Amino acid sequence: MEQTWTYSLWGAAAGAAALAIVGFTWGGWVTGGQAEAMTLKRSEAAVVAVLTPICIERFQGNANAPANLVALKNISQSWSRRDYIVSGGWATFGQSRPFELADACAEALNKL
């Protein structure tokens, strides 16, 4: 009788381990830390999507917008375009790291 319980407990433990492996590998389960990181990434992307048109409007509202657009399009490196947008103040909305927004804004302006 005792051996039956032992086999049952080992079977339950193996089943739980297999379930966890399958769930985290193919089932889409994530840990709390992974879920928080995914949420942060998505929220930052949403903020950038909302603020990019405002950045473009601020850029185009500047008195030197045509000259600034020519200067922006003449910059070949993406990080230099980002720095140009940040230094112009068009992508700063009080956040400490406006780089994602500046990249999106520079990319959109480069398509004009």
C-alpha cells in the first residue's frame, strides 16, 4: 500500500514538472518579471506612437523648418538624426530619455 502512494506521488511530481515545461515552452506562460517587462515595452511604444505626430508638428512649426528638414535629411547616421531632433527640443516632453521618440520623429520627418 505504501509503495502505491510513493508511485502516485512520483507520478504527480513528474506530471507537474512536465506541465510546467510544456506551459513555459509552448503554452505562452511567462513569469511576473517577464510580464512586467513586456508591459513596459508596450507602454513605451504606445507613448512614442502618440507623441510622434506632436514632435513632427513642433518641428514643422519652427520658423526654420525647411532649412532644418534639409539639414536633417543630410545627416546619414540614425543616431545623429536622433541627436539633432533631441537638441532641437522637438522630442523633449519632460521625459528623461527621449531617444525612442526622437528616432521615430526623425524617421517620419525623413520620409517627408
